[in-house]
Amino acid sequence: MEDDAFLSDLYKSQLEKAGHTVIQAFESSESISAIYDFKPDLVLLDLIMPRFTGMEVLKKIKAEKRLSSLNVIVLSNIKDNKIVNEAADLGAKGYIIKTSITPDQISEEVKKYL
């Protein structure tokens, strides 16, 4: 769930090259619907999103019994340790700083969590 369409398309392209099926969502309520409809193996979740924050989306995912075991990886430029710890406490399996990887490296990062 990435609100920047250009960056989302770059990630999608790289992940599809690596053999993954990718469903994009650009807004928080759209992301919740996509998760219910498609039941993904992994969610890459940005924290800065329209309507609800990514942290609020993470809370909703983890509060739902049928979604609570879903692998969620935060993909953000927020480097605050408090936020990283909060995401982990809420059940995020990982936290990737966007500026620390290139779009070409995203599929290698995703492999670590599948």
C-alpha cells in the first residue's frame, strides 16, 4: 500500500519480475478492501497515506481475527525508532526504509519475509 503511484509502479514491476502477483492500493480504505478481497501472503505498507495512517491500517489488520496472522512489512521513509518499535509492537514483521533500498532490491527484501 503505497500512495505514490510512480514508486508503487516501480515496486510492482520489480516484484512481478520476481514472480509475485501484486495488487496495488493507493489509499488506506482501499487497502483494507484489497486485503479482504485478495488475502495476500504479504502486505507492504507505507505509513503516510490518505484518510488513515499506515499505522491505523496495521491496527485494523491485526485486530481482525482472519487477518491477524498476515505478514505486514512497513515500507516507509520514517526513520524514528519509536515508530519502528510501535510498528513491531502492533505486529509488523519488518520495517524497511525506502531510501535504504532501490526498487531493484525490493524483491530481495520481500523474500526475507515470505
